[in-house]
Amino acid sequence: MKREIRKSHNYGLTLVELLIGLTLSLLILGGAVSVFISSKESFRLEEDLSAMQENFRFIADRLNKDLSMVGYTGCAMPYVDNTPTVDAFVAGIGVTDVIQGVEGGANPDTLTVSFALPESGIPIIDGGATLASPLYVSKNLPLYNALSDNFSSGSPVPVTLLVGNCDHANIFLVTGVADATTPNGFDGGSISHATGVTIGGVSNTSTTLSDRYGASDVNTASAFELESVTYQITTVSGVTGLYESRNGGANQLVLDNVTDFQVLYGIDSSTSEDGNADHYVDWSGTLRISDITSLKVTLTMIVSQQNGNDVTRDYSFTVKLRDMGLDV
């Protein structure tokens, strides 16, 4: 009796099965890669957003320091009973308006603000309308020493000062400083503001100031270094961003990757003039500078790039201005 031997047939994967398996594997792998790339881009975007928010806080603090000083003329108290006048006797430099805007419409705006630097103040001992030049001041103070160093260098840079009290203020170009015996009989210094002298393309148009500043029988006054700052979006050496120019100097980069700069002006239109903004307008809609109580700044900043396109975010902040009631 013969035993029947059955042959065992072992079949491998067919080509169709192999292709199906490869296709499914590729789909699963592609999905995993897609999830990984998406997660990586989201993580990178979150990192970029966090960095940009840090940049925004920096730039908001930087601008807030300047903008909150708008209209400061050396008088600590708000003007209530009268409206002070600020007269500029300087040619070639725009410092007469404490706020000067340029409405860009669809393009970025430009903003220029002016104010006296509180830390630079030096008391005026005597000088003014009846003593056209110079103004007598206390010596051995930082501002006077800085002016002395500037005018002893042989190539002085233009320095604009604001001298004033709570009634009047005048802006002028310093044309010289010198040791002097003051009208009160002790050694001091003098600050000249002559006409016919041009420094760095800037000159005075008058030496007759609005008041006799610092006379003991009239009033007290101080002189302050004046800061005039312009903010704008521009491109320098291929770098686009928000730039500032101080006192007509070269543009300095504040922050790159800022593509738009928009400013709205808060207007106090109430009859009681409580110092709060009732509505916001662009520069073309402003009425009087003295009605502006706050500034709302919006910056458009590039956060990152995705698929070759810029990802941007808008950041805004509001600055309350000093309630100076200043008409210039």
C-alpha cells in the first residue's frame, strides 16, 4: 500500500498586494510627515509670535517714553487759567508744533513729536526780551558743561534749547557759551542765541525773546534741551522697518520687519474738556493740537514666513498725552 504524498504550496505576495501595501505605507508615512511638518511650523510660528510680542513690548515702551512727553515745556503743572505760547526763533528746523503728523492713507503714516528733556533743565538767572543775548545761567550743571564741550570742539553741532516759564516759551539755536559774571554778581555762564550764525545748516531768525526770563522781580525760568523725534517706515541699506530721526539727524533703526505704522489722534471734543478722547481721527481730521489728548499707534509686523509669504500681525497701543492745553 502506497502512501499518498501531498505537496504543500507556499504562495508569496502577489505584485498587486505588494503595491497595495506600499501605497498604504506611503499614505501613512505621508500623513505622519504632514503632521510633523504642520506641528513644526505651528511650533515655529508660536516661537516667532512670542519673539514678536517681546519686540512689540520693547517698541511700545520705547515710543511711550517719547510720546508721553509731548508738549512738556518745563512747567510741571497743567495750564489752566491761560494758554502759554511757544515761539520758535529757529530757521531750518521744524520744532514749532509739538505734534506734527503726515497722513499716509494706504501707506504708513509719519509722526513728529517735540518736547523738553526734563533731566536737562538749568535755571535761568537773568535774560530775555530786555536782554536779547545772552541768557545767564548757573554753571557746573550737565547741560551747560555739555554745551561748553560742544562749542570748544571746533566743529560744534546744532543744539536747540527751549527756555520758558508757565506763560511763555521760546525755542532757539545756541550759538555760543561762555563763562560770565551774571547780573546778580556771581560767576556763572552765558548762553548766546545770536542771529547771522549758522551751525549745521540751522540759524536763528531773532534774538528778541517773548519774556524776560529768570529776572527775580518777574518770574523764574529754566532752559531745557529740546528733543524733536520723527518716526516713519523707511528702508535704509536694504533693511525695512520703523526708524526714528532725532533733531533732524540720520534715521536710526528702532525695529526691523515693521511694514506699517498708523497713528490715530484722540480728540477731546466735550465742552467740559475732561482730557479724555471722545473719538479718534487721522491727521487729516484733526482740529487743534490742544484738543489732542492721546495717540493710538498700530504697527504691522512680520512674524514669520510660510510658503514664501509673510505672516503679519497688527499690534496697537494707546498713549495718554500730558494735559497741557498747549496751543502753538
